Amino acid sequence: MGNKFKLDYEGKDSIKKEVESIRDSYLEKSESQIELEKLRRIDSKVKNIPLIISLFFGITGTLLFGYGMAQFLELKDNYILGGISAGIGIIFIAIAYPLYSRIYKHLKNKYKDQIIELSEKILND
């Protein structure tokens, strides 16, 4: 009676999925799978490059602004350095989103033909 209500928390479905994913990684990929991976790579490039660049500018600007404000408010003998650092930080913060938009639009237009061509090829197969 003790074994009658035993629960299997691992589950055979999860084991089966794991085995299938390992097996699939060793099988040769079809042409459509290769093209789908290429499509995903291009799409991630179009989305991630502008994000990384704008995050760099936003974080750098925030740090510069914080450093400048600390210099300006706490270390009273560095008014000029603090003001310049805070001003540069504000400029970096202000251009982060417009820079993202401009780079995203540029990359989207640059890779538009390749993405449409690959997606049409995948959808027609």
C-alpha cells in the first residue's frame, strides 16, 4: 500500500524531451533549419546592437552625472570639474534613446532584404 501512491516528480516527459534535444543536436540539420538559424542571427543582430550601444551611453551618462554631482555638492573645491562631468553625463543620457532609434532603423533597412528573402524561403518550404 505504501508504493501505491508514490509520485514521480521527475516525469517521463521531461526525460524524453531532454533525450530528444540531445539527440537532435547530433543530427544533421536540414536546409530550412539552417536558414531559420541564419534568420534568427540576423534578427538578433538588428535588435541587440542598438540596445547594447544605447545602454552603454545611458549607463556611462548616469555614472558621469553622478560623479559630477558628487564633485559639485560634496567636494566644494571642484565646482568646475563637477559641472562639466554632470553636463557631459546629461548629454550622454539625452542621446541614448535617439541613438538607439537611429541605429535600429539603419540596421533594419540594411538587413531588410535578407530577412524578407530568408523568411519567404522558409515559409515556402
